[in-house]
Amino acid sequence: MSDLIASDDPDVVVAQSQVTLHFALRMPAGEIIDSNFDKAPAQFRLGDGNMPVGFETLLVGMRVGDERRFQVEPEDAFGLRQQGNIRRLDRSKFSDTEASQPLEPGLMVSFAGPGGELPGVVIKVEERDVEVDFNHPLAGTVILFDVEIVAVDNAKPS
């Protein structure tokens, strides 16, 4: 993000801006995935890791009061689907899950990993193995990103 534009205008989003915004994420057909237009606006600092870089980059140069809709390609949103993220795991790893919920396709499961929790979706259940998709649920999907900039603070973070 270090190569993003700089501006002396306090109402323009630049690298490291603290941005307050309303947003909606939509599927190409218009179905809302997530939105805060009917709630309090979200606030984050560009580059803090709370928003994918592909979305952040689109905000740079926008001004307070600007409203736009962007089409975000999968590689700039939640990534492309990776076949390597689909794993066959021994069914014995799911004994705790099976005690509380039936192990069936569509079930969301989570495993502890070195970087925290790793969620996945069960695709197939067999006698000895379970196939789990660890791709982000929106991987490979074009996303429509509606945004309204409510406020910008360009004071450098301490």
C-alpha cells in the first residue's frame, strides 16, 4: 500500500487513512452478502488487514460523500478457488463434531491451526474419510462492492 497516492486534502482517502464508511457486498445477481447501510458505519485504517487489499485500493482517491459501486474480480476479493484447499481427512478427526451434529455435506467445521481457526465446509462424507473445502466461501466469485465514504481522518497512526 506504500505506493498509493498522497493528498493534502483531508477529505480524500489515501494510504493509512482512517475511513468511516457504509458498504454492501453483493453477488453479481444483486443478492446482498453483507451490508451496514442500515446500521452504524464501519471504521478501519487502510492497511490494517481488516479489509482485503483489493477493496482498499478502490477507496483510494474517494472523497467524503462519494458513493460508488465497484465490480471486484475474485483475485482482488476473496481469491480464486484452489483445488489444494480441498482436503480428505480421516473421519476419526470428526468424532466430537458427530456427537453434536450429524456429519453431512454443507456442515461448517473448524480446526485449530497455527494462524488461528481454519474453517471449512464438508463436501463429502465416506465411511473412513471426509472431504472438506477450506477455500473461502466467496473464493472464485465476482463481488459487487457498494461504498459510501462517511468520514476520513488522515492523521498518521501513532
